[in-house]
Amino acid sequence: MKAKTFLYFTKEASIGLSRNGLMSLAAVTTVAFSLIILGCFFIVITNCIHFAEMAKGVLELKVYLKENVDPAPLQAAISEFKGVEEVRFVSKEEGAEWLEKSLGVKNLFVTADNPLPDTLDIRLDPKVNVKKLVKQLDSLDGIDEVAYGKTFVEAMLIIIQIIGVLGICLITIIGLVVLYIIVNTIRLTVLARWKEIEIMKLVGATDWFIRWPFMLEGIFIGVCGTIISLLLLTKGYHLLYAYIKEAAPFIPVLSEKIVNYRMFWLITMVGVAFGAVGSTWSIKKFLRV
Amino acid sequence: MIQFQRVSKTYSNKTIALTGIDLFIEKGEFVFLVGPSGAGKTTFIKLVIRRELPTEGQVLIGRKNLSLMKNHEIPIFRRNIGVIFQDYKLLPNKTVFENVAFALEVIEASRKDVLKQVPAVLELVGLKDKAKVFPTELSGGEQQRVSLARAIVNRPLLLLADEPTGNLDPDTSWGIMDLLMEINKRGTTIVMATHNKNIVDRMRRRVVALENGQIVRDEQKGVYDI
Ligand SMILES: Nc1ncnc2c1ncn2[C@@H]1O[C@H](COP(=O)(O)OP(=O)(O)OP(=O)(O)O)[C@@H](O)[C@H]1O
Ligand SMILES: [Mg+2]
């Protein structure tokens, strides 16, 4: 394409937008609004996923050692495993103390031998693959048993997975709804102008010659909607973040930086691409003249 | 230039607009298309610019059979034909100047050409001082002349005029006819659909009369009615 022709298309697009001012404004508003809805869902869903990931980190594994095993080398080896955050040695005496404390009795094992094993408490990294880690631990020498609330941990893992899958499905569905809204909004701006398209074709314009200005208009509407929605969404998240940190600091909300970064890409791509697609689809029917 | 071979056109709502049209128009001819309202004149023009396809028969323009023309060939084909539409078909969001310029923009004419040709042709049709005005702010006759200006601005080989004097006073009409004659002398083939008895009778050119979608008369140096 010649630079002059592209310039012409850009000029045409801006003329089209300004001379259909009210329509363009309505379209930008609708696009911004639907992008805000998409953004809100995105914020909630990424935080849920983040929350679920963090919940994994609260999970703990206990490794019971055989009698008279030196814990130091095991502790060192396990620390190197993937998904392990911290390994703490709890001797049988410490275990007894803890048990006494929690049962509220004294001298629990004075008459009998202390039957508790030495234990390694493992704190897990949120990204751990628990099954694999347990297998690795089982293969170590000197370990009697790996204890973890098997059903609880596995249920947790499934729930976390479900939240992830559901979240992605939900975002996709909302994305499609937003696509539908944007395409239809832009279709309205085009619908009012199908006669123009017919006239252009009768005067000898090619499909692309007609399509370009409309596509640029669609992209422009998308970009405007994107900017407005991003401004409002980041501001909104800023306030929400501050509020939660203040009112419920134990809830692990994602940092603004991470959310804004991801949201910027999502909203920009959706806004611009849907804008372009919306206008291109909308005029397709009218080009058959 | 234009060849219709047993052409029939039935619209999708089953209206029969043309039946069994056989017609040959030579390069450089000036032909009047007359006939009562609804006779099929506009349909004839739509078939020539491939706005519609014939239901039966063939339309040939130059050596091209329009029924066999590929989609991407249509715009280029249409650029060689100027059309003055009965309903003007002006772009509402463009000024008079931009409307006329559009016919040059589609062939990617240079800015210099646009700035030279458009004012010149607006001058010819007497609308020089309306260049910056939008179509809705024009009278019917003025819109008609914008349509004419757009049709002739890139010097087409074939000019189709659908009632080009329909909304004009007699003086302006004759001015437009002089212009069309001038263009015809330079070699452009012209087909003009009209109800204007005065003009047809004074000009004594070929007259093709349609009635109920059929050719009922085809005379060299003809008149409006018998
Ligand atoms: N798009 C269309 N769909 C259906 N029927 C149509 C269409 N266009 C025209 N017709 C019908 O075809 C017939 C011929 O119409 P056409 O417009 O060719 O007449 P015309 O000779 O140009 O009339 P006028 O002098 O009033 O302009 C009419 O009966 C009209 O109702
Ligand atoms: Mg007509």
C-alpha cells in the first residue's frame, strides 16, 4: 500500500468517526463498559487462582524417621527437592512436649517410653507437585513413613485445579460475550452506513479500499474503549487493594503491578482486536454489491 | 460496446422487470432510453454496471460477459463507466468536493490530479461555489449535477445517465445536454434514460422505447412517442 493511500484511509476513518460523532461516542462507551466487565471478572478470577495456589503453600508434609537415624543428611537432601520450601527437624522429645502442651497434661511419658518418632516437618512451595515429591521421599533410606492428610491434600489439589479450569472457562465465555457486544455495537455504526458502502462499490471501490477506513475506525473505537476501561480498572483495583490490605490483611491479594500488567495485555488485545474484527465482520455482508 | 442477448430480469420478489431484451449499442453512440415509469429503464442500467445479474441471457460490455466476471474484476470494470443515478447516490458524510473526488480516490489518483480535475468538473456543472457543502444541504437538481460531475470526472468510456434532467429547469437541462453532447463528441458512449419529451424530440438521436420490460421501438433519429 502506498503511504499516500494509507494516509487517505486514516483521514477517511477520522472523518467517518467525527461525522458520526454521537454513534462513535456510544460505541466507545459500550466497548469501555464491556471491557470493564471483562476486567472485573479477570481481577476476581486471577485472585481466586492466586488464592488457591497460596493455599497449597499452607499444606505440610510430615516425614517420620526410623529409630536412631541421623536427621541432618536427610534434612539436607530433602531441602534440595523441588517444591520444598523449608525442612524443620522435630525430635521425639520436642514432639512429646508439643503433645503435652496441646493435650494440657504433664509428664505424659514418664512411666512409659516415649513412642513418638523423630520427625521432619516440610513446608511446601505453592507450585509443588505433591505426588512426585512423596514418591521421591519414599525412596529415601531411613524414612519410616510419609504422612500427609492424603485425602485432604488431594481434594485440595483437585479444587485448585477446578478453580483454574473454571476460571479460564469463565474468562473465555465473558470474552465471547464481550466480542458479541463489541461486534454488535460496531455493527450499529456500520448499519447506518450500508448505503455508503453500496455507493462506494458502484463507483468502483475495491473491498479493501472500503474496508480499511472502517477497520481503522473499529480499531480506534477499540483503543478508546481500552484506554477508558484500563484507567478505571487500575484505579478501581488500587482502591480495592488498599482496602483489603487494611481491612483483611490475611487475604493474599495479587499485587497491583502483576494485575495491571496482565490486565493491560488482556484488555488491550481484546479491545483492539475485537474492534478490528467487529468492523470487518459488520461490513462483510454489505460488500456483496 | 453494449450487447444484450435475450436478456430477462426477474427480481427476487418475482417482479418481471425485463424480458427478452436484444440490443446492440455501438461505441460512441448516444442512445435515449424512454418508456413509462416501471418499464425497466433503471433495471437496464443496473444490468450494465453489474449491480444486478440477468436471470436469463447474456450481457456483454466490450468483450466481457458480465455473468462470468469474477468478483475482484468488478471494481476495475466499474471504473470505466460513469453513472448518473436516478436517486443520485451521493455519500451523505462527504462534501460535494469529496463526493466527486471519491471517483478519483478509488483509482488512487494523485493529490495534484484531484485538486485539478474536481474544481474543473464542478465548474462545468455550475456548482463551483457549493464545493464545501454537504448533499443534504443541496436542492434535488444540485444533487443531480453532483452525481453527473462524479460520473464524468475520470472520463469514462461509457456514461449511463438515469433521468439526468429529472429535477432541472429547462435552461439548466439544456446546459447539461450541451455538456453530455460535448462528452459524446470526445468519444464517450452515452445511454440516457429520460421522460423529457422536449429533449428527445429536439435532439433526434437513437431512441429505444421500453414498455413492460420489452423493447417496443428502436429508431435512429427517433422521437419520444409515435
Ligand atoms: N430491487 C428491486 N426489487 C424488486 N423489484 C424491483 C426492484 N427494482 C425495480 N423493481 C421493479 O422492476 C420494475 C422496473 O423497474 P425500473 O426501476 O427498472 O423502472 P424504470 O423504467 O426505471 O421506472 P422509472 O421511470 O419510474 O424510473 C418495476 O415494476 C419495479 O417495481
Ligand atoms: Mg428508473
